[in-house]
Amino acid sequence: SVSVNMLGRSFEVPLETETSVGDLKASIAARQAVPVYEQELTVKGKYSELRNSDKVTPGTSLILRLRTVLDLSGQDAVDFLEKCPEPIATIKKISLDCHGAQLVDATVLRSLTSWTHLKHLDIDLSNKKLGITGCMALASALRAMDDLKTLRLCLQYSAVETKGCQALGDGLRGLSSLCKLTLEAPANCMTEAGCAFLADGIRRITTLKELSLHLGGNQLSAKSCEAICTALKALTKLDDLSLRLGGNSIGFTGCAVLGEMLGELRVQRLGLHLGSCGLRAAGCSVLAQGLASHPTVSSLHLDLARNSIQDAACCALAQAVESMVQLR
């Protein structure tokens, strides 16, 4: 047998020959009603977790800890979604990186709906063709997570079009406890209407303190900037903002809207990524005016690469940065 100590309580697991950690976990799950996904096994006196493929011999002393974080990638992440067990109370954070694995049916995302106690969710569905069905399933899961504090959704090349954005916006608007949101959805053929749906959902999360929004390489315009800025102005607790709109044709009008918004926000950390956005000297000048009227910024990242910016606009930007006395 092997000796297992769990929360100060010891028990024996019959073991006649060498076996894998994965099989041992299954045996513990059957005998002690501790789900496999909750088990974190280490050899007594050591701190590195045993992998499922590791071998255990009879007479070994093990420590069993209950997970608070579930971190899976590749096919393991997809298998978890497809065979999602009953919620485990001790697990407060789930991180699933499905990149590089085949997601057979996006509707398996609905299996997360029962994990209502989660505080943190990080899920990467890049290159998975979610479409409207997958987005609706994901939104259904989000609506059930009232206590979520942090959320990261990576949806690059995920076929999130207008109706998918509408579903995701509906899912986001109910996250009344969310403090940190990272939404990465570049290269999805997103239109003005889709962006407006997402922005409206974000606007309702008035508890947000940190927001990273990556919508580069879509089909957004100046009107999309208006929708985003309207949402940002409603987030009065926002302290950290990263806005990535590179590869969208927002032009002068979009810059004017962003500049006006910058004059009203009071964030301390600001990132603006506007590469290849069709900006010209006039657009940069209005951005500079917005930055100059934003005295609270202590950390600034400004990316204006691959735009036709002239010397006068660069000088205006430099003067604006110099006037930001809080910059470290």
C-alpha cells in the first residue's frame, strides 16, 4: 500500500505493484470521494507535484492537497470541457488553454455553467471556430458566474462575428463583481455593430478596475471608437486601461473621440496601441491634446507605428508627455 496524508488525516491505499499517479488518483477518488481534478499529490518531504505519468511504488508516503487552481492546456483542457465533472468547491480559479487542441463541439463550453462559485477564469479559445453557437454557450457560462473577480478571454481567429459579439456582450453585462477583464478578440471580422454590442456589455461592469481590450485587425471605424469610449466613460473605478485597436481604420474622427475620452478618464496606467490605424498629423494632434489634459497617468505606453505622422504632430505628442507630471 501507499500512505496518504490529507488535511492532517492519514489513510492507506492498497497498492501491490508500481502504478502511475493517474491510476492512483482514480483509486483515491473512488475510495475517498475526492475528485481527480481536485487532487494535488506530492511525495512527503518534497514540494513538486507529481505528474499523472509518474510512477509510485508500494510503501511511498504521499501528501494530498486540495487544489485551489486548475490549470490545463492542450487536449487536457478540451477533455476537461467535454467531461467536466461536478463543481469542486475548493477550486476558485480555472485556466484552460485550448490552443493547439481540437475542440470538437463548442457547446461543451456550457459545462462551465455549473461552476458558479469561481472567482477567476482564464480561457484561451484562439483558432477555434466558435461562431454564434460557441459564443452563446460561452455567454451562458458567464451569466452563471456571479462571483467572478477576474476574467481573461482569448478569442483570436475565433470567428466571433456580429451575433457572436451580441451574445458575449449579454454574457459580460451580468458580471457585477468583476474587477479585472482581459478580452482579446483580434482578427475576427468584427464590424461596428459587433463592437457596439461588446462595448455595451463592458459598460455595464461598473466594478471594473483593470481593462485590457484587444480588438486589432477587425473592421472597426470611428463609430466603433465612439462605442468603446462611451463604455469607458461609464467605468468610474477604472485605474488601468490597455486599448489595442491596431489595424482598424479609425482615422481623424476616431482619434478625436479618443482624445476627448482621455480628457475625462482618470486612470493611472494607460496603454494605447493604434498602429496602422490611418492616423495623420491632425489625428495625432487631438490625441496629444487629450493626453495633455490627463494629469493622473503615472505609466504610459503609446504605440503609433505605421501611421503618417509628421514632425509637428510628433512635437505636440512630446509636449503632451512632458506635461504629464505624474509619469514615472
